[in-house]
Amino acid sequence: MIQHETLTTADGLNVSRSHNQVMSPRVPHRVVVLAQDGAYPFELGIPARVFGATDGAYEVTLCTPTGAPIATNAGFDVVPTAGVDALSHADTVIVAPVEPRFLKRGLDDDVRAALALIRPEARVVSICTGVFTLAAAGLLKGRTATTHWECEPLFRRWYPWIDLDENVLFVDAGDVLTSAGAASGIDLCLHLIRMDHGSETATTAARRCVVAPHRDGGQAQFIERPVPDPRDASTSDTRQWALQRLGESLTVSQLARHAHMSERTFARRFRAETGLAPRQWLTRQRLALARELLETTDIGVDEIAATVGYATATSLRNHLASTLGVSPMAYRHTFRSTPPQAKKGTAHRQPQVA
């Protein structure tokens, strides 16, 4: 079992740092999904689908508070695959969401009893309105959490003492993680895989599920124009261009010129399409590439720093330390799970617009 410590990045993103060795694929990490009446079937299936794409690194089971079938909001019932006692053996517990009309301010006795079975060292996760269950159980005291943006008024009314950030896809508070609605549950599951096993395993799982390999937790839930108006110029081509030149000292001015826009217009449209400022986006792309190279190659830290656009290895070390709390070599040692793809020279990846 990996122990996590919460760290806050310079741009306000909460991430967790692994302290122990990566979980061995030979001993599956036990994930138990807790489902209640009114559950959304789509979200119920996310953990099994995403964690199941990791070649046996995780074992996913479904339980209900009483062990009996539960009614979904889609007109059919779901039969649990395990008894409620499965929670006492779980390494990660995921509280599935329910339709808002099923929400209660407090907890039923059977739900409270079920949550009491969770081991203190287990990781607890909620998808969408599952956060209401965590809040009612007192598991969010002193933590930041998120939920679907439409549920923000109700959550604040019921739990005003909890720090809610309804503008992000998910929040990683170390041993308690919460996500927004629907597809953000996929993003959070991939985030957990990435923290447990590295980006290579998470990317493989994402490819098998045919979903985006990485949407950062700090990204906005609602992006103004994820699909640009065809009458307007998009920043997509410029993002693709930048991904192929991360080793260069790119400026917002250069990006704007490539997009044939003024800096102000470019910055506005860039944020509308990605949810991030151009500089934030560049930093995250550089760190993502650096992590990939540390995991999959034997390239030295100096060369990796140059490849991803940092002037010195010290700059890369500082950025990685502020983001994950570890040095490049410690990160490489932790997440090197497969033989390196390139012994010498620079490794290249197929750029993807994020």
C-alpha cells in the first residue's frame, strides 16, 4: 500500500507524494465501490473499466450498505459482487454518486455502519455527489473538496464549513480524493493509477479506454469553448506546434504570432479552450514530458532538462520538487517499472494537444 502526502503546487493544484514502493502487479490493489440507491450506472462502471485496463494491478468489487441490490436512476437494479465487509479489506474505497433527489443531509444507519468498516490507512475517493456522503460522515474536515458545479449551492448550504472548490475536475487531498461529475471520475481514476504506477501505465489504461490520457485536476470543470466556433481561429494548431518545441524558450508573444493573433486575444482564446493560461499550460506539458522521460529512458537529468525546455537541471529539479516533492532520480527509481525504451539520446513521443 502506498502512503501519500498532500502537496500544493505553485498554481494551487493538490497532488500526493508516494512514500513507499510502487504496488506490485502481483498483489492487486483492492478497490471497493460503495453504491447506494439512486446511483448513476455510468459512474458505477468507471472504476472497473479504468482500473481493469491495467493488466491486473487492481481488483475492483462492488458492494452496497446492506448487501442487497440497489436501484439505479436508470430504471434497473444492480446486484453487488461482494458483501459490505469487503470495505474492511479495501485499499481504496470509492463512494459512487447518486442522483441529487436521493441525497440526504445525514447518513442512514446502514451507510454509517458501512463507512465505519473502512480501515484508517485506506484511501477514500468520491465521484460527483458521492462527496455528500463523505461530508456527512465527517471525512472532509479540514480538507478541500469538489463536486459537480450544479450541486455547489446545495453542498454549501448543508456543509458551509467545508472548503469547496467547484471549479476543478478533482481534488487530491492525499488519503481523501474527490471529483466532479461524470467523466471527471475517469480523470481521477487515471490520476490514481499515475500516482501508483507512473504515467506510462496510466497512459496505457487511457488508451485502452479510448479517453484523454491526462486532464489535470486543476483544470476548470466548465471550459468556455472546448470546441471552437469554426468561424473563429483556434489555438489548437499552435498548441500542437508548441508541443513539438518544448525544448525551446517559448513565449506567449511567439505563440500569439504563430496563431496570428494579438497576445490579448490569444491568451483569452487559449484559456477558453484549455481552462489554463498559456504559461501554465507550457509548464504542465514540460513537466509531463520530463516525467515520461524519467520513467521510460536512461537519459541523464541534464539532457532531460534541456529536452523539455529548462535552462538547467537545477530548474527541472526545483519544478519537480515543488510539484511532487521528489527529486528526478527518486521519481525515476519509484516509477521505473519497465525496461527503458531508449538508453542514449533523446526519446521522442507523439505530441498530443492537451
